[in-house]
Amino acid sequence: MSKMTLHGIWLSGPTYKAGLALALMGQSFAYKHVDLRAGAHKQPGFLAINRYGQVPALEDGDLKLNQSGSILLYLADKFGKMGGKTPEEKARVREWIFWEYDRLASNIYRPRAIKRGFLQADDSVYAMYTKMAGDALKVLDTELAKGGFLVGAEATVADVAVYGDVAYAGEAAIDLAPYPNVTAWMARVEKLPGFKKYEDVLPKQDAA
């Protein structure tokens, strides 16, 4: 069986989610670096893999899959890991993934991009995003007071999806100190077997 190939860039939070899920599931993968600054994601060869011209993209045999949430759910189903144990848990996992994409991801990624100089915006735009991030983090903190992980007693790809947003809060200059349940949960995720920080799970160039 050939390895799956993950296409992405090490700075990409969504690519990190896919790589982290593979690491936590104990799956090796080939990696193709996509140079976004050079416009590699808009070239015909990559568009044949990801029609949206975005990262990440996952190739598994003839299957070409994109959007990090879809990739996470596919991996959970393929390997029978981290997807929830009951129909209700599986539904809750999907619910969290849809929620984080809608309420959390962009409100951390965009201020991070502003702080790193990838995105030009004035202070009012930064403040708008971080205010919405704070609103989402309050919801997350309240929910995490109820249990160790987001769904059930064990970590799922819902935790991977949300962690892959919150992990970048520091680079966005968003203080997590007001959310003690979030920071305690992050520590639990970071103790999972196979866990790696984004700098460690994603190469900066192609890797077999």
C-alpha cells in the first residue's frame, strides 16, 4: 500500500491539522511543499489535485481530498480512530468541526497573519477579529469545563481541528490566560502519543 501524500505549507494551520491527525493516528505520509508565495497553489498541476487552489490537499491512491475538516473526518473513518464511538459522538465531532471553521479558525488565523506581516490591516480590523476570537474562546472554555476532551472521554478529530486553531493564538497576540479550561485542555492534547507541534510535524520542503 502506497503512502498518502499531504500537500501543504508548514505555516498553514489547516495543513497542520491534517498532519497532526496523521501523527496522532500513527500514520506515516509523504509530504509535498506548496510554495504559496510563488503561486504554486494556482498552477494547473496543483489545481488538478485541489480545484480550490488552497492547502491542504490529501492524495490517497486515486482519491484527491481537500478542506481540512473533510480530511480529518476521512482519516477518522479510514483508520477507525478519533472519530467518536457512537452515532451521537460522531455527530458531535462533525458539529465541533463545523463550529470551529465558522467561529474560531479565521478569527485566530487572520490576526496571526496581520501580526506576522502576511496580511495588511489597520488596528480596528485586528481588534474586530480578536474580539470575535474571544467570544469563541469563551464558548470553548465553558464547554471544556464539562470534560477532558470535546466529545466523549477520548480525544477525537474535533480536538485536532480546534487545537489547530488555538495553537496559533500566541502568534496572533491573543492571550489565553482568561481561558483556563482551554489551556488545561491544550496540555492534555499535547500529552497524546504522537503529538507534535506544527514546526515538527510539517517539513519545510518535500519529504518522503
